[in-house]
Amino acid sequence: MGIGTGANSPVPGSVLEGNVLTSAELKRRGIAAIEQALEHGPVRLIKRNQAAGVVLSEQHYRQLKLQASRAPAAEPATLPWLLSLPPAPNQRSNAAIDAELAAERHW
């Protein structure tokens, strides 16, 4: 196998689809193989027919880091949000809640 790009790539949907570099090719050609493959975008590294990693150009890596730094903050998880709410002004007992639910559902 070796570097695969576009039409040279194996069956669509396979691990080897796209711009790939096998461990055997990397051992044989060294950094030159990575440099050549990077001309076509990010390079998927394959070891024993399994995805092993991805190599990005420095420019692509910096773009991803910049996008990540500009991404909106994640929404708070539900439990911390619920725990941060103030207590209800009219706290009811479990028995009162059960009675209201039973009345609503006609149990």
C-alpha cells in the first residue's frame, strides 16, 4: 500500500479511504512521505490496516486551534444547573406532592 489520495484510495468507507500513509511506507520513505502526503491535506496514518493517527500541517493545526478557541462555551450540564437554582418559595412535602399528583391522575 502507500499514499492514497482520491481516486487512488481503496474502497470507499474503508479505513484506508482518503489521504493515507501506511507504517510500511513511512518506514521506507521517512519524513519525505509525510511531506508529500501533506500536499493533499491531513494524512491518516495506518498501522496493521487500522487507523493509528492523523498528521496535520502546522497551518492546519493552527487553524483548528484558533477555531476551538473561538467556539462558544459548552452549556452547563443539567445537574449542576438544577443545583444552582434557588429553592422554591413554596416548599411542599412529599405527601402534598403525591396528593396533587393522585388528584390530577385520578388514581
